[in-house]
Amino acid sequence: MNDDRAPRQTTDDAKEHSRPERKCPICGKPATIADDPFCSKRCADVDLNRWLVGLYALPATVDPDDEEPTAD
Ligand SMILES: [Zn+2]
């Protein structure tokens, strides 16, 4: 009985799936239901990679000189 996990968002989601008219955020082609919201698995992979790269890039933006000295 884990059905409580998805509240009313389920209805909205079902609506979207019955009308797949959004565009792929990667290449702009019409998205398919199978790979929603992307047009293909390739674009889904591209997005996933971008996401991962972004995650890994985050720590790199931290300047090591920004660390406060622990001497006090
Ligand atoms: Zn695409």
C-alpha cells in the first residue's frame, strides 16, 4: 500500500502523457511518449550527462583559498 507516495500530481502527469506535444529540451524536436520529455534516448542521455557534468563541476568552482584558516 505505497500508493500514497504520489498525490494529485499523478493526474497532471497522466494528462501530459496523453498529449505529448512538448519539445525535446536538447534538440527541440517533438518529444515522444517513450522518451518523454525527450525525443529519443540519445537526447535523454545527453541531458543526463549534462546533469552529471554539472554536478561534478560544482566542487571545482570552490576556491581553495576561500577556506578560512583554523588558527585562532
Ligand atoms: Zn532530442
